[in-house]
Amino acid sequence: MKTLHDTPIKVHDIFKSLPDQQRHIRVVLTNGVAGVGKTFSVQKFSLDWAEDLENQDVSVLVVLSFRELNLIKDEQYSLLTLLHVFHPTLQKVTAEQLAVCKLLFIFDGLDESRLSLDFNNSEVVSDVTQKSSVDVLLTNLIKGNLLPSALVWITSRPAAANQIPSTCVDRVTEVRGFTDAQKESTSGGGSVMKSCPAESSPTSRHPGASTSCVTSQSSAGSLLQFWSTC
């Protein structure tokens, strides 16, 4: 994997190849210390998508937090049922539709995960209707056995990021927060944001999907230092 030292990248461009890159970016891992803005970046990305501003090639965007997934770690689900349970707006989506539309799965907060992510010995799951444990579904989704055309974005604190093998990741990014100069130029010294409950996050083109989840003071959201590190 080629290393790119401190290459700035906009959050809505994390799945786009850099000019000197030819390979497809399917799995992105974003690192950042606590409170630096990882979840805010996810919310901003989701809101821009829902408001038809960015990444309009994505048909369905699904945001799942590891904190939520911990609650069902001992239960058996198919990926299709998992989507229906956590995102009711997708109830009418069929297995056939999932296979042909472009999906983006965002898994927020790997550092909070209590799942056993075994990328070497877990069973292979390639059918979205096949039931398995949540950790097995995730490993197969990340490895590309399950919905190989789907994009995957994972956020984590640095100490937990090594749970995902580097061979499964196409790009690693880092959120570094504000520089001192940016803090001074932003009213209040930082961003002011409101986040909506997970169940009302925009996830599809469904008429009932909320598109008013995140607000930011001034242009603070665009000042977050987002870097591609490899």
C-alpha cells in the first residue's frame, strides 16, 4: 500500500481516488482522537448526501454505530433484516434491489465495539438473506464477500483501528480538528453542532427521511483537518 504523507482531503471526497491513484476506494478507515470530529464528519457527509449536494452516485446510505450493534451482538440477523430493523425507511427494499443499487455503510465508533471481529476464521456469508451473527456480517461486508460493490466507512480512535486488517482497507484518513489559527477565526473557538437521534438519520431517498440532523456555527465544519494518510 502506497503511503501518502499528510495529503489533505475533503470529507465528501474520501471515496475518490487521488490524481496519481488508479485503484478503486471501497473501504475507508478514519482515525481521530476523542472529540476531534469523527461523528460530526459522518453527520456532515450524510446531510450533504441527503440534501443532494454530494456523492449522488450513492443510492442508499446506512449509518450504524457500534454502540447500537453491541446491543444485538449475540443475536442472529441477515444483513437485509438488520437494515430493516435499524432503518425502517428501508423496509420495502428487497434483496434484489440491494444487489444492484450502490450502497454506503458507515460504521461509527469502532473503539466502542464489543463485537469479535475475526477476519481470518469467520464463516463466509455472501447472501444478504443468510442469517449470522452481527460480527460475521460485518467482517464479510468489509472483506467484500457480502455486497462486494458496497462502500464501507469506519471511524475509530487510533488505539482500536488495528481491529481492521490493513489488507481490508483501501484508504486510511485522520481527522485532526482545528489548527490554532482556525480556532481564532471561528466564533466561540470551535464548532457548535446539533446531532439528531440515530433513528432519524438520513439513510435513503424515502420521503420520510429526515434531512435536518446537523447544523454548524459559521463555517466550522469545513475547517476540520481531514487528511489521507495512506
